[in-house]
Amino acid sequence: MDVFDKCGEFTRVRDARAAGHYLFYREMGSAQDPVVTMDGQKVVMLGSNNYLGLTSHPKVKEAAIKATQKYGTGCAGSRLLNGTLDIHVHLEERLAEFMKREAVLVFSTGYGVNVGVLSCLLGRHDIAILDAMDHASILDGVRMSFAKQLKFRHNDAADLEKKLSLADPKKGKLIVTDGVFSMEGDIAPLPEIVQHKITYGARLFVDEAHSLGVFGENGRGIAEHFGVEDDVDLIMGTFSKSLATVGGFIAGSFEVVDYIKHNARAQIFTAAIPPSAVAAVEAALDILEAEPERREKLWENTRYMLRELEGMGFDTCGSQSPVISLLIGEDAATFRMAMRLQEEGVFVNPVMTPAVPAGHSMIRTSYMATHNREHLDRALGALAKVGRELAII
């Protein structure tokens, strides 16, 4: 047995390439704007998480350039030992103020936040109660912790209560849920989850990656949207969606964040987030706070697309956010639709097994505040044409 045998037996990608249906690692030659360049073709981008359209904002780019000029391109070490800059600390203080938390710790990636926090807070004698559709980074963090896992049916607060009732009351319990679920765009029923959390003496961790900057009066996410921020113990956020760069953070009490700071392996054994990204986040926060009309425009675009897509006959998978997925069914049909849409000048993301159950493959679309009506109507025309051509609608 050769450890590399599995590589030769992995034919799924080779088969997709041979059939002309390979749609991953697609190359773009421009910024993540509403229209991107692919092989010289202008394509409407409906596959980005750049919700507020800030990755190309002049102030964000200028801040990143100035930070690079002052601090260089990287920190050459971990935050724990030799990679902490004054701007890291300032960003954490700024985020703590924005999130209305005692403390924040910044990580180099959003994936690293979930893996690092969950693997260090949970142990063999703890119980993690997870939504069945939680993000892969949450699942990986819990697996690394060796805690016992209990999964409740997706967004089913009654099933959550059932799982909590079965848990040993003497053990520590942490409920972990996405705020916005990244594939189908639906949102967690946080008020009901909070009630069960209180009843059973659990703690609550909410991943706000896709809701930060999008939901809530001030853009703090689903917890703010539902008015339950005081009942959420830990909030995770990323910089790679609304905040225009890369990285992530955990927000909570000083005591818990300080423990994570000195115990999370994904923090202490990873090089610090680069200065350019730190400065970009600060600039993006400034814009988020100063221009609430961006969030309003994002929701205007989202409501328009939901109405039009459902009017055409697409099943939008219960979306309640700027992530709107279209149920297609089988993997082969999903690949064909994504490929045809690209030929028609629209970039979308095909989502299929094992990311979703068999027979539930989807075309994932997502929207930006900087999409204008011309972009959206062009995309709708292509979606209608290809949807009818392939008998999806």
C-alpha cells in the first residue's frame, strides 16, 4: 500500500476536466468587482462574498498601501512571540468597541478562528451541540478538541432542545451555530436557541462570517438583528467578506479571550496577519460605520433578485440573505448550468455533493452593494435563458 494510491484513484476531478465541466480554481484577471475579467471576457460576478463592495474602495486600498510602506509586507512571526504590531492591538480595541465586547483577538484567517477557538475551549469532557449544516471549520475545530458532538437538525430549535435534554448536565456544553449559513443563505433562529441555552445552562458561539456588515442596525450581525447580543457568549467574524481583506476575530469576555490568546494553537503557531490587511480592516470599518446606505443598497439588490428569481420559478432554498442559492438537483445538471451561465457572461458557484446531500445540488449566487440594476438584469436574462434551456424552470 502506497500512501499516494488514493491520489491516483481520485478520478472525479479528471472526469470533470475531460467532460469540460471543471469549474473550480477559475482564474480572474481583475478585482472582485461586480464585473470581473476572465480570459479577456467581462463576466458579471455573482459568486463573491464582497457584500459591501469594499475590496476595491480607494480608501481601503490606500490604507493597505500606507501600512505596507510603514511596516513592510509581513510580520515574520507569530503574534505570541515576535509578530504583534501596535496596529494589531489597535484593531482589536477598535473591533471590541464596534462589537460591544470586552475583548477581541485577531487571527490570520477566519478558518483559523473556528479551529483555534473550538479546539482549545472544548475538551474530552465537554459537549459540542452543532447545527447539522455548520461550516466545515466548525466541524474541524470540534473534531480536534475531542469533545463529544451532538448535532441537531438544521435550524430546528426543538431538536436542539431534545439534544440538550439528553446531554449530561454535569458536563460543559457549547452550542455552535452559523449566523447566516453560507450555502443556502438562511439564518439561525437565534431567539429560540438563546432560550434553550439559558434553560440548559449552556454557552453559545455564533459564527457571524456572512452576517457581519450585512445584518443588524449597525452591521454587527445576526445577534444584533435579533436583539440577543447579551446572550451570545462568543462571536466569530471574518475580514474576507464585508471587511474586504483576509483574517478573522473572536469577540467575548476578557477572561475567555485571554485564555484563547495563550492556548489556541491556530493563533500561537501561525504568522501574524499582515499589516496591509490590518489597515484594510480599519478602513473598511470606517466606511461601514459612515455609509449605512451601502447596507441599504445591498438589501435593495437582494430583495430585487429574490423577487425576480422566485417569479421565474426558481427554488431559492429559503434564502433570507444576500446569498441566494438555486436548487438544481443533480450534480451533472448543476455543472452544466454553471458552465452555460459562464458562457453567457455570468459567474456563479456550483455547489454539489459532498457539500450538500445527494440530489440537492445548487447554483449559489451572492450579491454586492455595488451591483447596479444593469448588472442584475443582465444576470437575470442569462439565468432565465439557461434555466429554461436546461428545464430547471
